[in-house]
Amino acid sequence: MRLFILLLLSLFSLGCASAPNRGGAPQKLEHVYLEPVTNRTSEEALDVIFTQVANDVFAEDPRFKVDLKPIPDVSLIVKPSVDSVSTTAVGFDRRDVAREYQLTVRATVKLIRYGYRKPLATFTIERYDFYDSYGTASEVEEKRKECLRRVGEQIFREVAERLYVESYKSVQR
């Protein structure tokens, strides 16, 4: 009798172990919808620069499909805002004139599942880069805008990485 019960239990456990897993592992996030960047600073055209950079970064990333319209139950809305921009002189010439600047940008990103109001995750990213002030005023302004683009690329690459790496934890809930 004991042998029969042990045999029955072993067959039952083997049958359960070989049964396919219907639940499976959660799928990685693929579809994102990028909202235009909100500019919360006094700097003009910052929203345009950062929206363009965000679109470029996500379009070049093969891990994501950027949706032109959010798809219900599929898309995750990425809602970024630039909260602050600061410039600090860090390099001086022989006459004590500032020639190199550190540009620091702080951005907040909210991840919202389409159709919901409450964000799944909210995080703040702060990045910096440098530019010099040699040349005409228009050349210096162009260097500053290029520095803003580089900082924007750093920020949105980190956003993409967080979305990809942490999607099991926070996005798939």
C-alpha cells in the first residue's frame, strides 16, 4: 500500500513538473509614448531642444517601439519635464575672465500606464556637461545649445536604460 502511494505521488509530482508554465515570465516593456517635454524654467526653447533629443534617443534605441499615439493596455507614457538649468563658471583665463562653464540640468520623468492618472514611477535625473566661451556671442550660444543637447542625450539614455532594466520591477505591476 505504501509503495502504491509513493508511486502515485512520484507520478503526480513528475506530471506537475513537466506541465507547461502558462503564466510565464512577464514581458519586457516595448511600447512607449513620449509626451513633449515640459519646460519649467525661464530658458526659452528648452522644451523644443529636449523633445527633439528625446525623440532621437528613443527612435535610435532598438529595444523600444515609439508609438505616435498611445495604445491602450500596451503603451507606457513617458512624461518628462526640465525643472532647472544652471550654469557655473569653472575655468578662467590669465586675466581672470570666465572661459569654461559647467551646465547642469535637472529633469523629472513620470512613467504612466496609458489610461491611468497615477504614475507607476517618478524619478529625478541631474546631469552636467561643459562648454567654453571662446568665439563670438553667436558661437558661444551655439556651444551652449550643443551642450544642452549632450546633457539631454545623457538624461534620455538613462531614462531608456531605467525603462528597460527595471521594467520587471515597476512597469509590469
